Amino acid sequence: MHLREWLALLVGVFAVSWAAPLIRLAEAPALTVAALRLTFAAIPLLVLALLLRRGELRALRRGDLVLLGLAGLCIGAHFGFWVASVQDTSLVASTAIVATQPLFAGVGGWLLLGERMTRALMLGIGISTVGALLLAGADFGEATSLRGDFFALLGAAFVAAYFLAGRRARAGLSNVSYAAIVNSVGACALLLTLTATGGSPVGHEGSAYVFIVLLALVPQLIGHGSLTWALGSLPAVVVTVAALGEPVGAAAIGATLLDEPPTLIELIGAAVLLSGVYVALRGGPGVALGAAGQGGSEGTR
């Protein structure tokens, strides 16, 4: 692996590690943060796609649009639940639990696409379940934190569904067009949900908008863009395993800037959970491709 690939991975993991801390710093309702984060990220992507990939967009068939729409709804749901999770539970628990998305993708591929369920995947699920139970046990008796853990689990399930739904449509699209469409659909869905529930994207503190713009720029565009670029020359499993560094980075940033050091049981639980994900990913390319083969870690945190 050349120096530029290492740098891309380091920049990508460092950038996505800021997602959870920036969400916490934004101090705005979860739906507002999620909707505006996707909106601010979708706008430049959509402009680029219209300028550079107009012919590709015109060639999309109805079936492709259906799959892209489904992927966009799933990525919107992912961000909605995960942002709520970050606001309800600890940074290390939220980022570690949502990192189980490759396991959901592996199980979904087995159930929906007839892909092989490897022994490594089953072992990884077992190990990760122990880690998740340790994290939940640390929050036992705290209804809000347990709700945050559950929201993180839903976030992981929806981002896995996003990868599965977009797999076929992504094969015939450039990364810019794919990201522009799914992020735009997700942003519209979240904005509509925000309005329907009585919320508003305006009227919040100015600092909240600064942190949301940083959220769209740093973790979304720079972080996932770097990881996606690295996929051009590295196996998906390498990039996906590297992305498991996000919970570590988020925990370090949270302890330093937000005075939120993880507890010992949280560290143990997160380590066990991520070890299970690693075991599943290293067991074969199927899980990694299901989780990261279509645009990398794009669309996650």
C-alpha cells in the first residue's frame, strides 16, 4: 500500500471520527441536525452531478430510480436514528453499535440475496452480541441511554439496508451521481418528516448551524470522500476495517473536548463488539462488500 492510500485512510478515519462530537456540539433537535447535515452535503454533490454527469443521470431507468429512492430513504432513516442515538447515549456506545452495520449487511445479503452465511460472519455476530450486551448493561436502569443504544442499532440496520438497496443501482453509476441522488432523497425525506412533526430547520442558535455545516463538510464530504477514494485501489475489507477506528477517534475527541471519558465497561464492551465485526470482515470478502463495496463507507456517519 502506497503512502497516498495510507494518508487517505488516516484522513478519512480522522474526519469521520468528528461526526458524533459535532452532533453533540450542535445542540439542536436530532431531526434538524440529520436533515440539515444531509441537505448541506447533498447540495454540492448535486451541483457536481448536474455539471459533470448529466448524461448519466438522463440514462437512469425506472428500476434504477426505485432502488436509488429506497437507498435514499434508508440513508435518511440511518442518519435520523443515529443522530438521535448520539444525543441519548455515550459517544463510544453509539459509534461502536452503529459500526455493526457490516453484520446486518451480511445477514441481509443472506436472507434477501441468497448470499452465503460464512462461519466467520456467524462467529462475528456472536462476539459482537456479547459486546453489545456489555454496552447495554452499562446503561441498565437509564432509560434514555438504553433508548440511544437501540437507536444506534436501528441506525446500523438502516445503513446496511442502504448498501443492499443501492448495490445494483451503484454498479452503473459514478460515485458522484450515486451520492448526489441518495443524499438528496434522504435530505428531502428528513425535511418532510421534520415539518410533519412540527419541527423547523430555522430558528436555532447560530452556533448550531456552524457545527452542522462542519458535520456535512468534514465527516460527510472529506471523511467519506477519502475512504471512497481509497476504495479505488484498496480492497473493501481493508477500508472497512480501517473505518472501525471511528469509535476510538470519537471517544478520544469526546474525552478531550466534551469532558466525556468512556467508562471501563464501555471500553470493554466496545472492544468486544468491534472485535466481532473485525472477525466477520476478515473471514471473507462477502461481508465487506455488502457493507462497503458500493461507494465505501459513504453515507455512514
